[in-house]
Amino acid sequence: MDDVYTNYFQKSKVFLYPLLKLKKGLKYVPIQTYVCWEHVYAFEDYKIICEYHAPSSPEFINFYKDFLKNHSLFYKHIDMSVENTHLFIFDMLNLKHDYKRFLKGKYSQFSFDSKLTILDFFSSSGSMLNYIQAFLSPDNSHKNYAEALGVDASIIKELNEICSVPNLNKETLVTNYKPLDWVLNKNSIYLKK
């Protein structure tokens, strides 16, 4: 890798969403992912919240039934009843080790299996795969990042990580919809579990 990547991106979408093992290229993909929902789920709840925008069409319902409803980590679906917004929450407690590393920005300390799953997810992503490989195994990229950031290589080597920690504000879903109690307790008329 000759270039460095320093722009911010949604870390949960890169490091946690692939661990759901949903195939890349599905017709419906979340427009955003989060690891916290203000006043609902804390970081310590080990959830990933996937936000989809799609009408409750037969096609979307089939997608839900085929790929999400029986997913081993599926926890809950919430139809937000506004702008075709659906939240699908997955429980990542069985991936607690990697989830905790994620929150600390210690991507290189993910389990071997999780690293392989993430790399497999991005295997057809061209140059993006190079960045993901470097983030998960940064040893060979310390020099490039030190030069690009204008710091001594020993500093980068000591930190080891070359990808910034998640911005927990950006990784938190904040909703301004109808009263939250109503939304959380409402049964979806379209996507019953």
C-alpha cells in the first residue's frame, strides 16, 4: 500500500457489520450502522443497529425473511413508521471480545476468525481491501503512516493502530421521531418476527 487513509468513516459499518456474514451485494444494505441508540441501547449492550430505508414492499419483506429474520444474531426489528425507516438490531454478545476491541479502536487485536470474515467481506473491493488489511494487520504500514502524518515511526509503531478509534457520537443513533415508547412498543404490521 503506497497511500494512507486518514478520512473518517463509520467504523461499525467496516469492522462490525461484516461480522454478521450477510453477503456483499445484497439488494438491501443498511444506509448506516450504529453501536448505540441514545436512551435505548448502550455500548455495553453489544448491539449493532442497522438502519435501512425501504418501503415495506413484498420484495423487502422477502429480504427480511430470507436474510434477517432467522439470522443467528437477529434480536429485533423496529419499523420507525417514518420515511420507510427500519431498524434491525443484532446482538453481538458472542463476539464480545472483538466488540470491546472495536470500541477501543484496537482493530489489530480482533480475533483471527473475525479478521478473516472482514477481509472476505471486502475481498472484491479493490483498493479498499488494502486499507482494511492494513487496519487489521498494521505492522507493514507504520512507516507509510508515520511519513504521511509527519511523525517519528516509533510513535506509530508504539501505538500500532493506524486507523482512528470510532467516534462514539457518530456511532450513536439519535432519533427525533414519534415518542420513543410508542415506537419501541409498536408491533410491526409488516415484518412480524
